[in-house]
Amino acid sequence: MVKTALLCYALVSYREARAELLAAQIAAMKVLHNRATLHHKPTCEELVKHNQFAWVKKYGAVIPKPIGKSDIDAWEQSKRTAKAMRLIDVKGITPSHVFFNHVSMGKRYKTKTKPVVIGKLIFY
């Protein structure tokens, strides 16, 4: 299992937002960071917490084995973005954004946080 924060951020970007705008990829990582901070947990521990991310049950928190150039490129991009994530602010994303999903699902949980749509993802 991956245990370094940078790789856990990269996993979220790769599994949740690899086809999205760079801003959405970073925002997805920031949501994981916000959750870990809120629950006073290490990033990777928050990532694998039950029902946080559906893909963890299927794939686990392990380095993916990308197949094909586009998957390899997406994984490399996710790793690069994870390294820069803490230095980049995404307009509208705040420490109180702790959920995100595809816009077609809408806001699934009640929060006081104003939703922000980036690409095809809604953050709240």
C-alpha cells in the first residue's frame, strides 16, 4: 500500500480526475487534504477510510499499472501535480470543501460550503 502523502494525492488525481482540467485535479487533491486535516489523520489513512473513495475497495491504495500511453501520461501528470498541489490555490476551493463528485450527481451531502464546479466535478 502507498503510504506517502504525495502518492496518495496522485492516486486521487489519477483515479478521480485524470480526464479533468488541471484545476479540478488539484481541487480533488485539496479535498483529500482538507478531509485529512479535518479528521486529524495522515493523508493516506484518510484515503483508505471506509467509503471515502469507491475505487479504493477495488484497486486499493497501490501504485497503478497504467496500460497505454494515455494512462502512463495521466499517472505521470498526477505525480507532477501532487508535488505542486500545496503551492497552487484553486479559485473557490477552501479548507471547508470536503466532498466532490461528478456534476451529474449533484450535491450529495448537506454542507454550508458554497459548491464550486470545475470541469465536470462539483466540490462542496
